[in-house]
Amino acid sequence: MSKRYKIKIFWALAKDTRLSLIEKLVAAFIYTLDYADKKCTANDKYISNQLTIPKRAVEKAIMNLETYCLIEDLRDDPTSYQILVCNKSICKKGYFKLSVELLESDLDISTIFLYGYISTFNTSERTCFSTSKTIGESLGLTICEVKKGLKELKNIGWLKIFEKKESTRELKILI
């Protein structure tokens, strides 16, 4: 995977409340390759470098993803040496993208997921209408994590929030 590659966060992975954000990110890396008809033969250090997360976190995520029957790690098998995707139907339900540049930022991982999610709903005006509850349910985040992420994006100037008199608000991506 090149440094300019975009990771696809498939909706089914994003909504899976069993998974931590790190596990979702590692699964997305593997599923993105499979979606592009490529094998994942990367070692943990390579995945760690690509996703800018600790190698130990990748190792733990892969073990947990196997436990949840989302992947099968055959990298110790000299005849296969790859990580297999076990549930290809996950890829049929759509996705949002995270750029590697975004992953390399100093943003909290929940904020990175939040930015990727909001970006998918942008029209030509680059706006999104959604509640914290809806966003949280879509990403498997708590309302507090969503609010914290929105505040972080607003504070760094990447997002403008227009509160409406109704129960919704307009989120406008600025970069």
C-alpha cells in the first residue's frame, strides 16, 4: 500500500460495537486490500507504520479480529502467507474513506473516524446534517466521543458547526 492510499472503513466494521477503533482500523486495512483483489501479506510492523499505530496494538487487533471470525491470519503458513478476510459481505454495504495523511495527523483516532464519516455526506457545499446520536450509532462511538471530536475539529478550523433551531445542525467541512 503506498503512502497516499485511502483506507476504506466499511460501514459494517464501523458499526461493530465489539471492535475498538484500532481494531476497526486494522480490519479496514486488510479489508481494503481484499476489496481491491489484493492479498494482505504485510507484517505487523508494516501495518503499524502504514496506520501510524503501535506494532503491539496491531498484534492485539489481529488476534481479536481472528477471535471475532473477521480474519484468518495465515502468515505463519509458508504455503499461504497472508491474512484472509472471513466475511466478504462486509464489503457490500458501503464505506467511507480515511486518507493516510489524516491518519498521520495528531488527531485522536475517534476524531479521525468522525472526520471521515462527515466527509462522506458532504455535498458540493461540503455540508452534512446529522445528530451526535446518529453519528455515534454509525461509528460505534459514544455521544461524548462524538461531541469531543466535533469540538476538536472545530477548534483546529476543519469544521464549522451551525446550530439550527430544530434538533439538527449543519456540519460544514472547511478543508
